[in-house]
Amino acid sequence: MIEFWKIFATAVLTAAASSLFGFLKDKKVASSKYTEESLRKIYVPIYKILMENLNPMDGYEGIASRQFYRIKEIVNEHPELCDPKLDSIIWGIDEDIRFQSMNYNHNDNNLEYELFDENRKLIDYVLHAFNKTRKSLGLPADRLYVYPILRKIRYSKAVELVSYHKRRLRRKMKDRKKNQKQ
């Protein structure tokens, strides 16, 4: 009789563990589908629009109102895929555009040449979310944007100063070797 209960307990535990692992696997698959869909429908189109304004010589200066309205249209088409932080950034820029249009007395010709997002909130967030989503799907991603602390460290003044002194020391060492050979 004891062996029957051992076998029964083993069967129950095996069935419970099997259904728990099946549930977790299904949840992960559904989550990755959602993540892939948000990458495809939200971040890639916004990324492409933001890269239109990126000049290799000048960098990112901001976006024009017509580009912003294209981005806002993408976000409005898929509100279920849009996260709250992106939504709040979009609304902040929308308020700036409305405020500027009131200053121009509803003349859209002047507003066309005005740049918004000079503080880089939108592009920084989209680059972070784009690369983080790609990394979570197993696609190649830029680590500097996935982990924002690495980007802050990489572009900090202290790191620039250390790398400058390092290069300067290397040049001095090369010059000394060169002078010793002569």
C-alpha cells in the first residue's frame, strides 16, 4: 500500500511540475510575440523617422513638426504596444508644438522649420528601447544603449580626460623609443 502512495505522489508531482513548466513556457512565448510586435510596429518605424534627421557631421539636432506627427500617428495606431514613458514624451513634445503654434498665430509655415526634442529625450528613449527590445529577442544590439550607465560612463568628461592622458603618454613613450634608437 505504501508503494502505491509513493507512485501516486510521484505521478501527481510530475503532472503538477509539467503543467507549471508548460504554463511558464507559454507565457514566455506570448511575451516574446508581444515584444517582437512592439519592435516591428513601434520602435523600428520611429527609429527610421528619427534617423532621417541624423546628420553625421552635426549629430541630432531635433525633429520637425511633420516628422513628429508621423511618429504620433504610429503611436496612436498601436496604443496597446506603446509604453507609458514613450507616451509621456510624445505628449510633452505635442504640448511644445501646440505652444509654439499659438506663438506663431496659427501660421504653420514658420512651425515647419522649428525643431523640437532638442533635449534628446525622444531619441535617447527610442534608442534605448529599440536596442533593449532587440537584445531581449536575441538580435544584435548596441550595449551602450541597452545599459544607459555604460553610455554615461563612456561619454563622461572624466573618461575623456583619462583617455586623452593615456594617448598622450603613449605618444611620449613612442617618441622616447624613437629618440633612443637614433
